[in-house]
Amino acid sequence: MGSITRTDIPVTEQILHALREWIPVTGCRHIHVAYSGGLDSTVLLHALASLTDQIGPIPVHAVHVHHQLNPGADAWVQHCRAFCKSLNIPLRIKRITITEKKGLGIEAAARKARYAALQEV
């Protein structure tokens, strides 16, 4: 059985270290998290919320892209709203309509539309 590489440095410290290097280089004035409501983006958003006092006057915002593809999509929006409210993080919902592109399946078209919506923020 293979081993999994681990680090003893907490994820919040790793994120803080990366931000302290990245913010001065980019001149970042806001941090926008593409928040799907899934585990990865939830952990990232929670970690950033816990670091707000340490990252200075740079506000953290969440952006949820509502594809309107899944019957449970409205429930995801409500989940995202509730979680962001609990963290006191502003949430922006971007509703998009997926139009199939020639040569792209629905998932690829949704990904392309999601990236375009996030670029508008």
C-alpha cells in the first residue's frame, strides 16, 4: 500500500503563507472564492473566513454559479446562502443559462459558461 504525503503545517497556515506572498505581487484588493457548496470550496471558504483578521483589509467574497441544470440546484443556492451567512461572508449568485456549443457536451459547456461568469466578477 502506498503512503500519502502529509504535512504538519495546518491548511490555514499554508493558505495564509500563500496569500502573504501573492497579495503584494498582484495588488489584490478582494478575494473571490468560486463557491460550489461542495467540500473543497467549503473548506477553502471556512479557512479564509478564519484568517480575515490576519490577511488585512482585503474582503473575502463568495460567488456561486447557478447553472440551472440540476433539479437540486435551488437547494444548493440555499445551502450556500446559509453557510456564507454563518461566516458573515457576502455571497453573490450568478445565474447562467447553458447553451450547448458545437462539439461540447453539456458538462463542458457548463464549465465554459461558469468560467465566463466568474470572469465577470
